[in-house]
Amino acid sequence: GAVVSQHPSRVICKSGTSVKIECRSLDFQATTMFWYRQFPKQSLMLMATSNEGSKATYEQGVEKDKFLINHASLTLSTLTVTSAHPEDSSFYICSTRAGGRADTQYFGPGTRLTVL
Amino acid sequence: AQTVTQSQPEMSVQEAETVTLSCTYDTSESDYYLFWYKQPPSRQMILVIRQEAYKQQNATENRFSVNFQKAAKSFSLKISDSQLGDAAMYFCAYRRGVGGTSYGKLTFGQGTILTVHP
């Protein structure tokens, strides 16, 4: 399957700071990337859909000014958590879609964010 | 909106035995895909099996098979000859077919934690 990387794998930051998480598609061009959030022992909740060269589409209830998404190239999407607070502590996972009707999504290994 | 329900928060099975994980979904669409994903302790999501709604034949991948009941909107996963490495959280997921702003989005169930006893 395709390889998707995320960086960093884990990050600890102070409340009020901003954190950037990168999602890279290593072996194919990803026109669309998805960002999910997962709390311990819970399901993945879609936060936003990132399309290369256009604005991200956010799910209802997700603050777009707090979770900034930039999909500047076909291999890189970034999620920036601005002015992070302890309640933003979570596991963030990206996935990529290569395109086509029967395509399969490939998931990154995730980033664990802890806000102190 | 589509919903996916996994009613078994936890399941356990003896090594080499068979276990079935349940999943139901609700949709008004006729064109969609269903998936089972595995999330081991590493938290890396791994695709286990995929089913196209237009196919009547149940998908099979080695020890993993599904029972797809379209009319009942049921999509269960059967794991045969369970192995210790099968221990993980399993998610059922739905994706619509083609087109629309939500194309490609996965809707996940709540997950089922599977424990495999030696």
C-alpha cells in the first residue's frame, strides 16, 4: 500500500502556543487529504477535508480559525493547531486519497499532541 | 447523514477460534463502499477488507471475510483461526460512491476492541 508519513509523531507544548503537524504522501500524488481526531479508545472523527490548491472543507463544529489546514502541494498537507489548550490534546491522524472511484485511503501513523 | 453503528464495545476470542464483529449502517444512497479497519496498539490504521455495495458476493481476504446484508444494512466481519496479532481495535467504516462534496469521506463506527486469548 501507499506510504503516508506524519511529523512529528508526538509533541508536547505549552498552552497558548501553536503546533504544526505535517502529513506527507510519499509515493503518490494526493489530491485530497483528510484530517481526523481520535480520543483514547474512541472512534476517528473527521475534522476537515484538504484539497490541493483550494480551501479546506471543515466538518460541522470544527473551528477553522483554530485548526488551520494548508494543502500547498500534491504531497503535503499541514494542520496547525493555533493557541492550543489542554482540551486540544488528542491523537491526530491524516489520510490520503489517490483518486478514482475505487480508490483506497491510506492513513498516516498519527501525531499525539499533549498540551500542558 | 450516514451513520455507522458497532454495538460491541469489546469482544474476546481464543486463539485459533472464530469471532464475528457486528456493524450496521444507515444510508439512503445506493452507491457506497464499506470497510473494516484494524487499529493495533501502534495506532496505525490498517485496511482489513473492503466491500462494494453493488457486489452481491461477500469479500474475503485470507482469514477475514464479511457477511454483507444490503437490505438489512448489516456488514459483519468474521475472523477465522484467530491469531494473537489480530488483537486490536476494529472499525467499520462507510464511504459514499462517487461525487458530491463529501466524496471520499469515511464515516467510522464506534469501534470494537478485540482481545485474543492464548
